[in-house]
Amino acid sequence: PQSMKDTLGDRLPSFTDEEKTMLIGSTDFVAINYYMPHMTKEGTHQPWTPGSAMNSFYADWNVTHYYADDWPRTHTGWGVYAPGLRKLFNYVNHDRYKDFS
């Protein structure tokens, strides 16, 4: 998406037309690694720059993470929100990629 191009700029890989053609229809398996939900709100840090102490992965998000206080916790302290996995699956399968399965 354009927002990713705007945020990452020349850190994104580029592909030749031949490579792009090779990628079409090449996905035969997608896995979603779902640990726990995070609530997010707009971040307060500046965009990532080379040499920054902030890892670019987190800086590019520019969000602040937190857990809802009323969610149950596992024995490891992670928040549990079971409907989140279903919502994620529905988004990927029906909304974003139109019956990807």
C-alpha cells in the first residue's frame, strides 16, 4: 500500500517486472502467528532514521501498545481476547484478500 511506501521509502525491496510476474499466484500456504492482542493508540516518537536507538520495525508503526485491563491473563501475564483471532481471520480471509483460503 502507498502508506507503506511512504513510511519505508528506499528500505523496501524492488522487483523487476519478471520477478513480479513470477510472484503472481505463487503463494500456496500462509500462516498467521497470533500470540495476543494489543490495543494501540497513536505513537509519540519521530520517524526512524539510520543510527536511531529505536528499532525501525517499531518506529515505523508509530503506535503505543497496551492491554485492556479487563481482559483475562494467562499464567505468563499475556492478555487474552479470544474473539481477536476470529476477527483477524475474517479480515484476512474475507475483507482483505477475498476468500484467500
